Amino acid sequence: MRQTSYNQFTCHTEMDNQNHLRSNSQSLSITDMHTADTNRKLQQIAFESKQYLEQEEEEEKEYIILQNSIRQQLSERLNIENLAKFDFSNIENKIQLIFQWIIVVFYRSSSEMFEWKSFKEICIIQDKGMDLKNRLGLKNVVRMTKLEFELTKQLMLQRHGIESKNNNNKDVIQFISLIYDILQIIIRTFEAGQKVMRIEEELIRRQISEDQSKEEEK
């Protein structure tokens, strides 16, 4: 009998993301507005004082630490083992979008690798979901790729459709609710991380400029 392992979902293949990246022009979520606000703040960085930027950098780093702590606590509350008793093989059940997102973002594999029976065996049954919970709670989401970030934002728009297909089961709805709490935190953490990196780049640029000016004055 062929043994299954976590390596099955770690193939580093390109994913077909077209279905995930379809935009919903009629849906303006809180996350979309948060992203727009972040973009405005990033554009403002070059015009702020050095002292202000250093303070912002420190505050954003503290915010990231806090959000990571909350995300870890939420992931620990996920009752992933309970999902093993359900059959999510029906492609009409949009909860598959959550599992495909998990495979892409947390196992760095292709969404096409998703198949409920294998996912259940590898990510749920083998260790009662502990590895998956650790990934959801501890992954450094600041280093997500832009594609992974876009997939995460697009999944936010699917919440109603996913819940409507599973609203007759308390365990599944609780799982979905916690996943969406984690999604919100991941988006905020990623954006805060992008801001920190932009601030660091700006501070380095200014330091180089100051050093060059001093050299020219000598």
C-alpha cells in the first residue's frame, strides 16, 4: 500500500489561479478598504520625517507580533480533526476553495493537487491536524508572495457562498468562522510587514544620501 505523506503537497508547481483571481466588482469589503488605506500610507512614507518613520516602524513591528500571537491562538482553537467525518468531495461545495488556499499558501503546492480524500488523510487524519494548525498559526505571512496575498484577499469574497453551502452543520461553520478570522489577520499582518519593509528601505536610502553628502563636504 502506497504511503501518503506531507511531501505530496510540497511539489512547488505553478498553479492555475484563474478561477481564484476572478474579481467581484460589486463587492467592496472591509479588507479592500483596509488595503486602500495601507497603500495611501505607503505612498506617504517618502514625505515623513525620520523620527516619525522610526516610530511607525516600531509600532508596526509590535502590531505584527500581536497579530501573530492572536493568529496562533485562533489556529489552536481549530477543531480540524472533526472535518474527517465529512465528505467535501463535491466540487459544488465552495469550502474546497479554503482547502485549495491552504495547499497553495501553507504547503506551497498547486491548487490542482487538491483532492479531498488525500487532503483528509495527509492533513487531518495522520496527526489529527496538528501540522496544519501549526502552519496556519506560525507561518511567516509577511513573506507571502504577491500571488498568495491576492488569493487570500479573493478568498475573503467567497465567505457567503461557502457558509451558505454548509450552514446546516455547526462544526463546519465554526471551522469556517475561525478560518476567516485568521484570513483577516493574515491580510493585516502582510500589509503591516510591507509597510515595515518600505520604511526600512526609505531609512536606508536617506542614510546613504546623508553619508554621501558628508563625504562631499569633506
